[in-house]
Amino acid sequence: NAINNLTPGSSGELLRLWLLHAHHDVDYAIGGAAILVERVVAIGYLSGSALVLWLAFVGILPPPAAVVAIAALFVSPAAAYALGLRPAALVARLPLGRLIGADRWSAAGAGLGRLDDTIAGLLLNPATLVAFAASTVAVFACYTLQLILVGAAVGVTLDVVPAWGALGLALTAGVVSLLPFGLGSTDLVLVALLGLAGVPIPQATGMAFGYRLVSTLPLGLAGVVSYALLSASLPAGAATLDAIPDGAQARRRRGP
């Protein structure tokens, strides 16, 4: 998670994909599907729910409409997959065989097919989708509670709806900015939205700084420690050809 926040476009997730395979023999298609659902769907839940709650807070969206919008948001990934809007399957249909070689593209297409099937299994299973949505909400609720408690520490009383909306939109700005941990972009948006919610700018700035201390800093330190522990405890052979997909192993054996 820390490496994902440090690298542009969440490219650090490739390391998590490899660690899942090296430590637990998780198939790359399964690991990739889990990471994509976690990142794309969870970020969509965060951004969408934050926008809906903020619009409800400022009075643009009536509460009943906000409830309907959030319900539609949480079923939208499954609806999209049920309607055939599957990015991995669409990429697999692109005529890229002439560009990278027919055999390689055929192997890549098979991998994308497995990835698509795994994502479909996650999103089209009602129990799995409900569990994923509930756990995602629980994580965001913890983030929101952190912000509310930081506000209380500087003498600001903040309700859940504006706190969730402001923090969710600020975190989304940080993701879009591609900056490490969204430093700067997340903080400016959070201070601006808290100001619109009636929090004086000095206290809003203190809340943004305090949130970093109780959220971003521990996450970064935990990431360093966990990476060190995982790297030091790799199973025998995990860093060799055993950890490389079959197609890549064959190319290594053949040479350049």
C-alpha cells in the first residue's frame, strides 16, 4: 500500500503482485484481478460516495436522491460487467499480434482472459461484492473517524457527511495528481473543502497536517517494515525463475 502511494499511477502494485506469488503462490491472474478490483472499484467507491455526500451536504442533492445514488454506485461495477463492459476482454481483442508477435499476443490474450474471468467471479457474485463493499466502507469510515478526531483535537466539531465528502474528494485529488501520497494536492483540496464546510483556515490546515501524522506517516513506516520482513522471508527459489511466469521463463532459458 505504501509503495502504491509512492509510485506514479499505482505502478508499485506490480511488486505486490510478485510478493503474493512468491510468498503464497497466488496465481498472477488472481492477484492481478484482486489488485484491480481493490484499486479501481474501491477508488470508484471512494470518489463517488464522497461526491454524492458533498453534494448532499451543500444542498444540491436531496437526501433521498443521495441514498439512491450511493446504492446505484455500489452495484455499478457488477452491472457494468454483466453488460459486457470488461476492460481486460476489450484489450485482449485488440489486433496487436503484428506489433509484439502472434505467439506473445496469444499468450497475453489468454492471460487477460483468465484475469477477466477472475474479476467477473469477484464482481458478479453478490455475496463477494457485498463483502467487498462493506469492508471498503469500513476502511473509509476509519479514515473519516481519524479526520473527525483530529478536528476535535484542534477544537473543531465535524459531522460525518462533510468529513467523508471532503476527505474522499481530497484523496481522489491526490490519486489523480500522481504525487507520492498525494502530498500537496490532497492537503490543499482538504483545506479548501473544510473551509467551505465552515472550518477556519488555520484549524483546517492543522487538521490536514494532523491527519498526515495519524494516517500517512504510520502507513509509510509500516510499509517500510513490512517490505523488509517480506523480502527477508522469501521462500527458497522465489527470487529465481520459479517466480517468473512460464512464458517469461522460456524466454530467459532461450536467451535474448
